[in-house]
Amino acid sequence: MTTEHTANGLIGASPKRVEDPPLLTGRGCYVDDIQLPGMLHLAFQRSPYPHAKIISIDVTKAQTMPGVGTVVTGNDLSEKLNLAPSQVLPNMKIPPHPVLARGAVHCAGVPVAAVVARTRAEAQEAANAIEVEYEELPGIANAEDALKPGAPLAREELDSNVCYTMIKNGGNVDNAFAGADHVFTMHIASPRQVALAMEPRGVAVKPDPFGKGLTVWLSTQAPHRARAEIANTLGFPEHRIHLIAPDVGGGFGSKGPVYREDVVACYLALKLRKPIKWVATRSEDFITTIQGRDQAMTSEMAIRKDGKILGLKVK
């Protein structure tokens, strides 16, 4: 901090927050506050299984229900409509992640069909009426168990549950351990956590009348990243997407990436040339929003009698 800032009394001060008054008085604007003329609503039929083959999807009843405009499944969408990974590392296995499941599901809550209707209630009722036949497959939820011989495969098209391996070295660790008076070992398992922001995820999309541009209101922590990923996934020019991050009721990292629902909403808005909104229910948000931690670490520390740490191994 500069001398000028110190002189202005900012160190140790309690400056008033400028964002609080509108939020505390109900004058904020979140995604669910966006209301557009002719707006349609989006809902999803989701997998109850963590791992299963999709045998069949029957949307006949849903298509005839009141207010329903369109019903789509993964088979109705291009095979190119896949989510990109949040990061790519050397030799990383990257199976496809279609925005609507095709052929199989690989975690609970994955959307297998989408419904657009006049109201949120009509969309959800129609989504609930979609009949899906599954063949349940063995699931695996614990990373350490997934590495054991004979463990079920998380992705049936891959040869193992190892996504990638990364090794980092520094110094002469073998010498450090050879010269240690004591070696201390500890195993730490940090359980999975749900961010659970006060505002569930949501997206509202308005196409221009000629389908050449999109305005997207998204509950996101990373609007520039979201615009780029939506454009890349849709094959749509990035400069024609105006992405707005309105007030966001919490994120904690979980609202950084783009999700399947965001892409589906944009795709259907372009296809139907109608504004579309989707806001997650609390249970949807709990199940489908990315989670954190779930780390298992075994650490070995090489220590000298006087307390000096000589080396460290972490797996």
C-alpha cells in the first residue's frame, strides 16, 4: 500500500460497502428476476443413477402436455455438443461429456432430456412425465476405492479409472530420507464438499430476432470464460454473445465453469428464437453443481533429531 493510501486512513478503517443497500432492500437483480416478453421455461429429466446404460427414452406423453413447446433428448442434438473440460493436462483421458446424455449416464443428476414450456411448472411436469428405461451399471464414488484391482470403471469406454498422473520433484528426496532420524507418516482424507450458495445456478437467454446474436444473463463468477466456452461449445461467434453477470448470490468456485444447462438454454433459444430461462431447484443445485475437495493424501516427512525437516513425500 502506498504512503498516500496510508495517509487516507484505509489501513484499519471500516469503509462502507457500496453493494449492500440494494441487496438488503430487495432492489438487487438476480437471474431469476429477469423477465422477458414471451419467455419460455426450461426443465430437465435427470438420471437417478450414478452409472447406467440408457435403453430407451419415451417423450410421447411429455410432448402432448399443456404448454409444452419442444422436447429434446441427446439423440436430437449434434454429437459435437459436448462440454469442454475445465482444464487439460498432459496425457489426460477426456471422454465426451454431451450436454444431454447419449447412450449412458456417468453420475447422478445428469440431464437426459429437456423440455421447454410456457411456465416453469408446465415444463417440470412434462419433464417428470418422460419415461426412461435404464440398465444400472456398477458405480464408484470413492477415488481410493476406484484405484483398487477389479474396481468398477467410472467410464466403460476407458481402460482404467486413472484420469492422469502427474509427478513433481525437487531436491534429492532419497538422500533426505536416508539421512533422517525419524520418518513420520500420515494419511489424510478430506471429504467431498458442496458449495451450496444461497442463489442456485440459473441462466436466461434472449436471442436477437434473426438468430445472429445472444444476450445471456448467467449466475457466474467468470463471465468472460463463460462467454468463450458457450461460444466454443455451440460453434457460435463469441463476439455475438453479450454475457451479463448480474447480482450473484454466492459461488465459492462452483459458478466458475459452464454447465450443461447453460449450453442447452442457449442452444434452444437460438433454435426456437425465443427467450428461455432455467433456474435450478435447491435439490438440482445440490446434486448437479460441481463439488470440492474429496482428496486423499499420504504424506511422509523425513525429520532430524533437532526438529529440522529434511524431506517430504506426498502421494
